[in-house]
Amino acid sequence: MLRISHYLRALTEPHAPVLGARGTGRPRPPVVIWNLLRRCNLTCKHCYATSADSEFRDELDTAAALRVIDDLHATGVRVLILSGGEPLLREDIFQLTDYARDQGFFVALSTNGTLIDERNIAQIAAARFDYVGISIDGLEAVHDEWRQLKGSFAASLRAVDLCRQHDIRVGLRTTLTQHNYPQLPALLALMREHDVQKFYLSHLNYSGRGKRSRSRKADAHHQMTRDAMQQLFAQAWDDVQNGRETDFVSGNNDADAVLLLQWVETHLPQHRARLEGMLQAWGGNASGSGIANIDNIGDVHPDTYWWQHSVGNVRRQSFREIWLDQPQPLLTQLRQHPRAVTGRCAQCRWLSICNGNTRTRAWAEGSLWGEDPGCYLSDEEIGLQPMPCIPSMTI
């Protein structure tokens, strides 16, 4: 995850500390994204969890979930993102949230927003979520088509307004596709119109329903992706200059950091060297190190897009054993920095910043450690030498 606003804001503060520095030695406790259940009232085309509006077997019950919170706390985890499915469908969601908040966790809720209404907004406010992320994947027609529920766009925006009326920090979460790329300026305008503090742009990852060809083919073309990121950089910088406390973030494509460096070199050249140092310290993709995922049945994954591979289960082992004390070889390989990748990634001059980008997209292409097909940087930008031309022979 690239914290665009944080880095740009730091450039205006001469003595600001380096942000997001990757530690050395023993792995640090990660941010944990926890899919509390798999059931969802929507069937989104790009869902990584392949959720549906039905019950799934063998999910962690309340007692087991409370034990997991204790386990995470004992491991040193302090940031917990509650997701699904749709987490508001869990009857014990507020009990779990209260328990985690009382232990000092930063607790965020990741929701589609359609179940937030006048009947439960007071309870949601009382839960003291540090942040509520609501997914908006385009304007009304596009959003409703991708979420496969007519009226979901209006319901989600109503949820945004209700949260703001109750002084809850809110973010819009958008997965970039060819379908919503032209609507990005309008989505950013919605952020202003509805007093939203955060905008998270996620790049499409090829997992779950998103791995099916109909969704994968919808991935934004490289030039569209570059243009979308340039729009975010410009808006984030404008907000920094005007003192607006907004937060622009992107995820699932660590080439964004290199593009941000290029943007700063063009628009703020005096800050380029400092930003490069910050990005080197940040270190790029953190799957399996700074990010962990627990799914609905307790399996632990390097991140939310790795459900095809488990590195342990919190019912059978403590999270500390799985993550810190006895990590599987996959985690050890993912934590190598820079990673032992191949193809264009291996030769990239920015490997120490990007760290090989998203491995699950490479896996979808058939090679876990191969080049990430989602990288939109040109050969010239990553420092590859062009192939020499072989002169034709005349006979």
C-alpha cells in the first residue's frame, strides 16, 4: 500500500521522520486483514473471496474469534481491518469490535455499505471504528453492474452520509477497471461532495472471481492506470498545499511508488532525492511481512489474495508461531528483500523500491516468481537495455 498523501505531506516538513520504514532482523507484527465471514449480500464480479449470500461452514464462532484477538494482541499486532464477505452480517461484529478496541487495537471496518442505515448507524458510531471504508466502484450504472445489485450505489452513498453525520472517518474504496477509469474525476468529486477523508484506489488483482477472464480482461490498460495515478498525485498534492486533511492511498501495484517518484521529479524536483530515500526505506510490496490475512475458517495467508495457499491456521497454532516463530518457507521467501524474482522484475532498477510487486498476478500468469504482468513501467523506465539490432545481410 502506497500512502501517497503521507509522503507528499512529509516533503513539506523538513524534519519529518521517514515513513513506513522496513525494519531489519526479526519480522515485525503485521497489519491483519481479517475476513470474519464469507457470506455477503452482494456477488461482486471482482470479489477475491468469491462470496455469496449463503452460510459457509466451519467459520470461527464468537469464542474462537475472541481468542484470536487475544492471540493477535499477544503477538504485538495493533492494526486490525475487519472484512468479509460483508462483516456487518456477523451478529457478533460489535462484540468483537468492542473487545478489540478495549485492548487498544486500531480497528477499521471494510464494508460495501449497503447494510448501513438509520436503524444501525448509532450502533456503528458507538462501536468506535477508527475508520470505515466503503466500496464505490464507479458511478451508479457501473457500480450497480459490478456489484450485481441495482440500488447498491445509492445505498452505499447513503451509508457514507450517515457515517459523516455521526462524525465517523470514512474512505471510498475503488478498484480500477476499464469501466470506471473514465469516471475517476467524478469519483474524486464525490469525495468532496460527501465530505470523505480518504480515497483508496486498488488495482485489480487476479484472484477469486477477479481471476475469471471476464474480470481480468477488465483490468485497466497500462496507460489508463498511469493516467489514473497521475490524477491521484495531483489531487493529493493540491490538498496538501491547501491544508486539507485528506488521505490518498493506492494498493496492489507497487509500481505506483516509482511513478510517484517520477511525478515529484517533474513537479517538485527539489524533493526528488528525499522521496527516493523514503521509498527505499518503505521497501514496496509487504505481503507476508507487513501484511497478513486471516480468513473465515482461521487459515492465515500472506495477504487477502493468497487464499489458494495457507501458511497455518489459528485454531491449531498461535499466530505468533505461524508468523514469527515457525514461518513456512513461502513467508521466508516473500520476506527476502529484494525478492528473488525473474524476468523484467529481476532486471528492474527499482526492485528495491517495488520489491517485485504483486506475486499473485505473476502466479496467475504461471510463475510465482516471474514478472508481474500488472507493471505498467516501460523497459526504458526500469533501466532495461534495448536488444541490439542485428544488421541484415545482403547477398
